[in-house]
Amino acid sequence: MRVAAPTLVCLLALGLLATASSPVPAQQRIRERILQHLQDGLQSDAEGHERALLASVPPGADVERDIAYGQDPKQRYDVYLPAQLHANAPVLFMVHGGGWRRGDKAYASVVDNKATYWLGKGFVFVSVNNRLEPAADPMTQARDVAAALASVQQHARQWRADPERVVLMGHSAGAHLVALLGSAPALLRQAGARRPLGVVSLDSGALDVPALMGQARVPQLYHDAFGSDPAYWASVSPLQQLNRNALPMLLVCSSTRHFPTAPCDEARKLEQRARALGVSMQVLPEAMQHGAINQQLGLASNYTRAVADWIDRAVGQVRR
């Protein structure tokens, strides 16, 4: 049934999409319900698959799990340590995706390939959880991430890591959160965090939140996350919050994804604003699906090398 139902929905959706270009309102409502049902069903299947694939520890490495940075059970992070610890190791600090309401720091797609690759380069790899919708809106989530960073930096020396040599990374909703913190570093200072060296945003679909929410058809997860207040949209939008004090950023974007917005168009818009402000920013388009941009980072590829080179430049020369 799990296979047949999405297949049936696909056929129904394709049939409705093949109708006249200006459907009557009833047809439009039915079409939107079917598309939303299809999206929700596929997302549920993907999440079930993720839960069955939890992160492993690279051979010879070690992990310290569930370090608390707050009272809520979600306010925890895991620290992966390389087999050979070197003094003043740089830190790659990863924030998972999941539509601001799902996901976990222990998913294999969040950790495995990235930890294996960057631990091999002498990095300490940190994977972070934060409170989620509906208990915490995106601004609260960003503040959680900032508090987690402050905790990591406070304890970095016990892992022989350098609290000054930190790069933030996030995928999807997590990419939005790190891009927001990179655009408005005052949020980091308010949490007691030191300034990181840069941000890697992996295919965020919410770099310009007001433009996103102004689309004719926006999936329900965005309405759940961002609500209906345009002032709030601006307050959690990296583009609107970007200022001259922003962090250097690498904006990885899927060149094959176009709904509800084209992430590479949003990334270029942010890059253009950054250039006018004198902020260092680079867009890296990749012809990959949204999930693959996260899962395949760390595998041998030109994509991994491009991201790694940017991070190496950010933290300074590191052991190969």
C-alpha cells in the first residue's frame, strides 16, 4: 500500500496538471490538495527511511553524544573526534534539515560522509539538534543553534579544538538557520558565541523569506514555519537581515530544483546584496537533487573538493 498510494496520487496529479491552463477554482483546489498529499507522503517515506539509517562512527574515530547546551531534550549536540587529535583542530559545525519540524543530528545523511571526510582532514565534526516546530519557531531555532555554538566554543579546548576556527554548515532548513546567523551575527553575540570564520549553506530554500511567502503556491510547511506576518518574515530572512558585518558564505544550490522558488536564483540575489555591502559570498550551483547535496557531500567528487577548498581557505591551511 505504501507503494501503490503514492503511485495513484502521482497519476491523479499528472492527469490534473494536463488539464486546461486556466482551471476553474474547484479544479485548482483539488489539484493543490493532491500535490500537497503527494509531497507529504513522499516526505513521510523519506523520513522513515532516514530513521532506519543512523550515523556510524568512522573507523578509529570517537564520538561524545548528547552534550547539553540547554534544558530541553532537543538542545543537544554530538562531537565526532578524529583518530589522531591535533592541537588547535578546526571545527565543522553541522545543522540538520527537516522543514523546521523534523530531522535529527544522528541521521546518516547528516553525518556519515561529512564526518568521514573532514575527520580525515583533522577536523572535529559537531552535529547539532535544536528545538523544532511547533514548539519553537525559526527565530527560536536560530537562537538555539547560536547557543549550541557558544557551548561548543566554550568546551573546544577539551577536544584539542580551536574555538576561533569554526565553520557553520547546514542543509535545507538548517541551511536557512546558519545563513540567518551568518547574515545577522548579532544573534551569535547575544548567545555568547564567538564569530565563526564562515558559513556553508547547503541548498536553502528560504534565503529571501518575504519573496518565498509571496508565491502563489507555497507548501504548508513554510506557512507552518513562517506564519502570516510580513514583519516576522523579514526578521528571519537572510536577505533582509544581511549587513556589512555578515560572515563569509558559500551558498550551495540545486540547479535542478525550481519549486517553490529556484534556490540558485535566491542565492545569487543574496550574493549580489553581499557584494554591494562588501561581504565575501560565493554561489556554487550543483546539478543534484536537494537530498543528494546533503548526503553526497564528503564523497570523492568535484563538488566535495569545491566545498572543502572553500572551507580550507576559511580556516587556514589544515592537514590533508
